[in-house]
Amino acid sequence: MWQSFVCAMVAAVTLQAFDPFRTGKLVQYQVTYSRGWHDFETVPFALLGVIGVSSLWNPEALVTALINYPNVLMRAQSSELVYSLFAECSAVPDDQFGLCVSGSGVGRIVALLLMASVLGFGLASVTFGLAIPAGIILPSMAIGALYGRALGITMEVWQRDFPDLVIFSSCEADVPCVTPSTYAIIGAASALGGVTRMTVSIVVIMFELTGALDYVLPIMIAVMISKWVGDAMGKRGIYESWIDFNEYPFLDNRDDAPAPISSVSEVMTPVEDLLVLPSSGHTIRSLRELLVNEPYRGFPVVSDSHDSLLVGYISRAELIFALESALGDPTRLPPETEAFFFHPPVPDAGPTLNLKTWMDQTPITLSSKSSFRLTRDMFEKLGLRYVLLCDKGILQGLLTKKDLWYILNKLGERGSERDLLSAAPFLGEEPPPLTSAADEVGDGPIGVRT
């Protein structure tokens, strides 16, 4: 905690000295308000939290400029727009977006704000779905600030036209009561909370960006309601949903759901379906041919093909490097050179290649009788890509991260434990290709025959 405090103080002093925003302020969107908030405003603040639940993506967008240009609010940069929406009208010398109009122009600006929020939502959905660094934080804040400001202007007009209503009894006569810009801040927080499903951190971020300490409670209300409404529609935030959409084998260590099956041996890939390497009986040529013909990222090494006593594990990258080093300078071993992983060569048998030093002699192993819950905990907390399952040192099978993810996220969605126990035939379907999304994150097949 002390280190964090010192770090924050140094950062604040540095910002004050360099003034990167050229505003004389410590934060980018720092604003001050001449009026506080009232009790009746908790209802529209809560409504902003409900609206703040955003969702995912859209497959089309090639005409961004044509879509944005007709709306003056969509022409500005996001940072400039967010600051204008957050700022109080009395503090803005040049109302370039027409946010502080009155009279007959109010309906037009509210319509523009709502239209801009809808367009921003669609465009942000598209850019998040594309493989480009478009971001989601600032677009979400801008979208929330747009509909928040629209609701704030609506509340301001309502209070001004009907000041005698009971809900406005706390307002003073002939004094402005509602501040629309505060609704923009709360709307931005609700949108960000609805997208990411974060709570405390969103409140802290909004306070650090704006310095609006008086509005921490309304921001908390909007963020919490946004999260509750979002959780009622789906537990995943946008990042978790995108991971699931692309079928990346991500295991959430915060998931305390009960294990769908009891023993890991019921879902492991048995040793009969694994491509294992005996510890001896190889040549450099045979191993190179193996690498050419087999796409696997690694291979379990056993004493021999009969008893399958586990000796270790060698990755594809390590094996390739070892073979290339042996064929190159300075050794220049011939392709027919004998290669072994464990057993020493016969004396006076000529040059040999010892691969023992390149092999992981202590791979992560578990008993094949271990519970599925224990195996899942090891994958989640140790970040494993695979685990070898043995019985008294004899290799029994293998379970990869992709297999575990499939069981938890795909088979688990379909129901009963009986269905999960039939994981070998994958409920009558073809098993998921272990070379799809898993390869993109380094969790490809490990000596598994397909």
C-alpha cells in the first residue's frame, strides 16, 4: 500500500509539472459543478444504469465518415466530445456542439444526442469485433455520456416547466436545479460498467478522470444497477464474451461452479490414442521424418512402447532445435546417427545424439485416479497447457487445456452428468479440432492422434 501511495504521489507531481493536457489540471476531464445533486435524481441515475448494459458486435461498417458527418456530435474526437458533455454550461465559453441551447432547440439537441449514442454504439460494436486496436473504454464512455446528457437535458426541461411537482420539492425557486452534465458522467460510468462488468474500479476511474467527488454515490448507484441488469442478461462482460465467441481456451479461476464429473480418467485422452516416443531406437533421420509427418507441438517420452513408463516430455521446438544443432556446425553428425532420450548407448557404437538434456524430465503429472476438480484447479491456478496422467509411473493418458475448456463450456451447457461422461464421442459429434483456436494461443495438440 505504501509503495502504491508513493507511486501515485510521484505521478501526480509529474503531471502537475509537465501539464500534458495544457489545461493546468491533473486529469483530462476534470470539471467542477456549482450545484449538487438532489434525492429525486437517484431515479434517473438508476435508469442510466439500466441503459448502460451494452452488448457485442455487428459485422458491417465501411461508411463511417458518411454515417458520422450529418451529426455534428459525431464529427468531433471522442476525448473532445466527452469533455464537452461532462462540462457544465456556465464553464463552457464556446458551445460548439449546441449542448446549452434553450427553448425550441432543446428537442433537436436531445434527438441528436440519442442518435449519436445509437450510431456510436453500432460503430463501437463493429470496431471491437475487428482485429484492430480500436479500444472500447473511451467509445463506451462517449456513448454513455451522450445518452446521459440527453436524459439530463430532459430532466432539466421537465423541472423547469413543472417546478411544483412533488419530486422537485427540494429545488429552490428561481434557481437552476438540474445539471445535465452530471448525467453525462453517470451515463458514461453506467455504459462502461455495463460493457466490462467492473464496479469499484469504474467508480475510481470516473472520479480520477473528472474529480467529481460529490457524485461518487450516484455513480456507484448507476454502475451497480448496470452490473445487476447485465448479469441478469448474461454473466460475461464484453471481453469474456469475445473470448467465448472465438473459442479461446480461457479458464476463469474465479469460477466456483461444481465439477461436472468426478474422475479425470473419464475424459482424458487414453495412452492408446497418444503418439509417444520410446526413449531409444531413433535416428536423426527418423525423428526429422516424424516431425515432418506429425503436426503435434510436443511428445510424451516413455521407456518403451510396451510398458509406457513415463520418462519425460519434449516439445516440438526443443526437438527441432536439437536436431538442427546436431546436423550443423561444429558437430555435423550424419542423419543415420542414433538418438536416444534416456538409455545410454552401447559402448563403442560410434557417434550418438543425447536428447536427454533437451527433454523435460519432470513434466507436470497427476494420478489418473485424481478428481476432475483437482485437475481443473491445477489448470486454472498454474496456467498449465497440458497434464500427463499416470498410475505408478505408467503413462495412462493426457488432458489438454482445450479439452478441459470444451468440457466445461460446451458439454456443460448441454446438461447432465451422464452426457459429460460420454465425452469421448463428444455427444455423437466430431470432437473439436485441436488445431483451431487453441493453436492461436499456443495450446495446440500435444502428441494426440486425431
